[in-house]
Amino acid sequence: MKTYKVIGLMSGTSLDGLDLAYCHISKTLDRWEYTIEQAKSVFYTSEMKEKLKKSIFFSADELLIFNNTYGQWLGEQVKIFIKENDLHADFIASHGHTTHHQPQQGLTFQIGSGQHLANVSRHKTVCDFRSNDVALGGEGAPLVPIGDVLFFGKYDFCLNLGGIANVSFEYEGKRIAYDIGLANMILNHITHKIGLNYDDNGVLARKGSINNDMLEGLNQLSYYSLPFPKSTGYEWFVDKVVPVIDATKDTTENLLCTAVHHICEQVALQIKTNVTKDQSTLFVTGGGALNQFMMELLQSKLAPTISLVIPSKKLIEYKEALIFALMGILRIEQEINVLKTVTGASKDSSSGVVYLPT
């Protein structure tokens, strides 16, 4: 197989912005290798962030129009990225931005029209990686575990702390993955109330104390007792989590401290439940890996049998964009990129829709 040169795009539920990663990916015998040659994050304007947040409430017409304009915006960001770095890409692989995720209703939707993206960027585009899996009876998520297997299989557990916390690991000879629950989404919701995008390094949370009523309310959310495969999204956050936060009258520091303890408790519970040997490694990426307070607290809850492995800042921030680049390659090669053991679908699939520029 040749070396593919792909630009992976990722926009997550934390609403931080768009990640772009220009990756070189190849396969020698059975071993996949990658380099992230160039990477960039485009932070959303307050207007764009608010529109993405509220898109779950749009009418069908409004949502479809936004799907097209957001796809055009993605194409413009790709064009800028290519020009800035004089890149030569084979194609674009775009996750889009999830506005609706209700797999129990057979629905998942990621905005960012592939045709508009392809036309504006002038590059072939692979996107819509989730719909086929949902049509096969799966959750359509998580998708990243295929990359965990092919790129990061030497670690016992792979944890991503984006807006949502999800984990991936081998279980009875099969790859298992699921959304554990909350991560940065709750932290950012709290900081936005005081005009901050996020709690840098967990400085504010470290100053706070646990609000036991809030912690109990979060820990009792019914989602946590569901068996895997399972996945969640912004709808759950709005319906079930925001009321718990809004009912808690306390300082920002205490709210953040409580949220971090909740996140770490739930993650630690899931990891410890699935440990099968005396010493294990937990590979951590996503924005939460940059929160020093959260990492210290999580390590304290997992010690001494489980050790955190925190990679370079570039990999922490761009792992998901990298893996969507890989998923695009697997789709072009018609190889499996979504695992039924992860999503609960009736079969593995090579998912994604290919759009050609016109």
C-alpha cells in the first residue's frame, strides 16, 4: 500500500473548534504507521459556537441549510490550511459536527455537507462515517477504536477525554469501546457561565471543594448503569446533566472540583472493572489529558496497578483527526473501519460516503 497523504477533520462535542491534521499514513505488512506532518485548530467564534450548540433545536429546513453552510465553511478552512502549509493531499476525511445522536431511534447526524466541502476545497472528501453503522443496528459510535487497534494496540486501555469520555480495550479477544459519560462538556458548561472557554490546567477546580449533593446527583444518572455497547451525546447532557448543575448553588471552583471528581470516579470505575492483569497501562488523549488536576486525580484513583500514559501535546489534541484520516483510507480501500463489537451493529462495515468535487 502506498503512503496516503490525508487531511483529517474533527469537531467534537466540547465545541472548542475544528481540528485539522495533515497525516502521512502507510501500511507495511500488517503494521500501520503514521506521522502528523502539520496540524491546526480553528477556534469557533462565539456566534458559530452558539449556533452549533443550538442546532439540536433547529427546524429541519434550518438544520439542512446549516449543514450546507457549515460544509462550505469546512471547505474554506481546508483551503486555507493547504495554502498556509503548501500541502498536497490525496483527499479529506471529515467527521463533521454531531448535532443529533439518537441511535435508539435510528438517528445520527453530523453536519458538514460533504459535497460542499469537496467543491470548495477542490478535494475528494470522505465523510458521514456513522450513518451506515446505525442502519446496521449499531450505535454509530464510538468510531475511534479502529485507530486504537491499528495505531495504539500496545496499550491496555485507550481513553479519550473530549466533550464525552470514551474508552477502548480488548475484552474476551474482541475490541470493546463505549462512551463512559461526562468529560470536558460539563467543565466547559460551568466555565462559560463566568466567561471562560475552559479551566486551564484545572487551576480553578483545584481550588474548590466537593459539593456532595451535586456529586451524588451526577453519579446516580441512569446512563452509567447501562451495559455496553452504549453511546451518548449533547441531548443527554442537556436533558439529564444540565438540570443537576443548574440546581446546585455553589461557587464556580466548587462546581468544577465536583465535576472533575465525578469524571475521574466514573472513568476509574470502568477501568478497574475491566482490568485483567496485575499492571496495566491507560493511554489518555483529548483535551482532558491537558488538565493537570484531572490527570493527577485520575492517577490517584487508579494507582498502584494502572499507570497513565500521556503522549505529546500534538497527539493529545489531534488523535481523533488522525484516526478519521485513517478511517477515510480504510473506506477508500474498502477495508473495515467500524467494528460491530464496539457499536453493537449486525456486522463490521467499511463506512463513509465519498464525494467528488465538481
